[in-house]
Amino acid sequence: MTTLNLRQMTRFTFVIVLLPTIFGGTSAFADENDTLNFIVGVSRQHDDNLFRRSSSEQSENITKAFAGIKLDKKYSLQQFKFDYTVTSYNYQSNNNLDFNAQDYKAAWLWTLTPSLKGTLSADRKQQLNDFQDYRNVTGVNGKNIRINQTQHFEADFSPHNIWHLLGGVTRTELKNSRIFNEEDDYTMNALDAGVKYVYRSGSAITLMGHQRKGDYDNRSPNPVFLYDSGFDETEGEAKLSWLLSGKSQLNLRTAYVSRDHDHFSKRDYSGAVGSVDYNWTPAGKLRVNVRLASDLSSYQTNDSSYTRNNVLSVSPAYAVTDKININANASLSRRSFLGSGINPSGDRTDNTQLLSVGVNWKPHRNVTLGANVQRTNRNSSVSLLDYTDTITGISGTLNF
């Protein structure tokens, strides 16, 4: 993995700043809706419980500097999008956690005929594993960098834009820089197929099926700890996008997922999942999203094999003026650790409350300044896993 030190980061930012001049036709301060945009920014964050401990908390100041490129270009019926960002994370007291991330999103929104179109995309996200889950065997302050990569192809055939035939393939990869058996490295390939019906009102119903095959990278079957080498997963889902009125929309998703492991059935799981999202815009300046969701995911320990996470959240946003926006989020979640490993299930549950408020100010169309505060409280059935955490931050972004 290529890393960048602060000097290299500064040089990269300097080059990005000069590129508009090099291209000649690009103004020094481009509009955010232009074909090509360059972004640089910095943020400063104070976390009063970095390692998510129930006691002996340790605070930390984190500086994040980033530079990136955004491209959105149409050629006839084709559209190309590309975002690339280099980010340097620097920890004031725990500099062993410093790292540099290179993230991207690329997509080709292709059109072969007016009836046949689709998307070819790839993305990469690099981040530090959150200490609410990751615990290094040598201590909780070990650095573990996670890289998520996805490649996706989908096709949509609809002669009259009413009935749609959908199909595609997806490849997902997860890598950790250190061993993380609970959420270990894997590569998964999927086949996706379904149909969609679009009403004249714009509402739509979609039925999809997914067949996935996953392999745990660099891991052989381990009968002692029941760590498997691979799995098969199937999912059938139904989605409804319902335009209730000009000011409200309801998105529903219900699905049934089943995962079977190659050797150790104790790690298998299945069940219903889904979500309800209600978007309400009672006035031009106010938007509110209410979300209720339930998901299953693999999480392999000696005591459990998967988790169910139920979440209720409310996220309002208010435009005070054309230049000042306030956003907030309040959520309640209950995460249950289910199944069994080599031991009977410990029936661990985590109840988490989160509240955040942020404000963004655009003194200039190319400049955004922000401030935010977030408070998290986790109450676990395993008392050592309780924690309370407050994060405050400020940020500045220049778009040109």
C-alpha cells in the first residue's frame, strides 16, 4: 500500500491547486456543478474517548487534511463520474495511528439504446477500524486499517419505461491490515437479477434476487475455533418507492437473507431484514428523514456468529439562509449478538444512543466552513464494553 507523508501531501495539494491554471480553460474558482472540480480541505476533531473505554478514557486531537478531484462529464448518451481523494490522518498523542487514505469512486452510466442502459462502477474506501469493535490482543490502541472495494455492473432493459428487466454482477472485497477474526478478510462475487415496475406517478416496485459466493482470504478451515474458508449467501428482496405527495416520499425494503458456510454450520444464519425511510419536506427550508431498519451481519467470536442491528433514527435539516445550514441526527440502536461459536451464545446486547448537531456556512460559493458535535452512549450487557464518547470538530473546504 502506498503511503504519503505530510511533505508529499503538501506537494500533492500544491499540484491540485495549480491544475486549473495548467488546463487554461478552467477558471480559478469553478462552480461545484462544473465538469471538473478540485477540492482541498482540513478538519480538526477532538475525541474525548478515542479507544471507547468504560474507564481510563483517553482523549485525542485528530487533524485530517485532504485533496481531491471530481469529474462529471457527459458525452452524448454516456455519462462518466470520477472522484479521487487523498487524505492524511494525524493523531496528536497516538501518532502510531497516523495513516494516509486513497479513496475513489468511478462510474460509467452507459446507454446502448434508449431501452437498454446501466452502470459500470468501482469504488474504494480506506479507514481506521473503529475501536468500539476492534480490540487488538496486545491492547486496544493497535492500528487496524480496513479497505473496502466494490466493482459492480448492472443493466436495465425497458422498452416503454414501465416494466424493467434488471441484471448485474457485483464483486466485494474487504481487507484488514491486522487480524480481525470477528470481521475477517473476504472476497465475494454476486449475481443480481430482478424486475421493476414504474407507475405514472413515479412510484416504483422492485423485486430482486441475489446469489453470492464468498471466500475468506488466507484462511483455512479451523475446527477448533470454527473459522471457515467460505460461504454461500442468498437474498430475495422487495422494494417500494412511493411518492405520497409533492412533500413526502416513503421507501420500503423487505428481504430474507440466508448464509451457509462451507464446513461449520454453527456459523450459519438466516432471517428477515428490511428498512422503512420516510422523507418529508414540509417547507422549502426544512427536510426530515425518519428511518427504521433491521439488518443481519456476520460477526464471529467464541460466543456468537452474527449480529442483528435494529436502528431508529430521525435526521432533520434546516436551511437558515442560502448560506447557512443546520443538520442533526438522533438515533437509538439495539445490537444483539446471536448464534453460537465454540461456546454457547453469551446473549450479548448493546444499546446505543447517538445525538449529533452540525452547522455549515458558505461565505463564498467555493468555500464551506463547518462545525459539529456528536455524543454517543453505549450500554452493553458486558459492562466492560460500556462507553460514553463526545466528539467535537471544525472543518474548512475549498472547491475550485
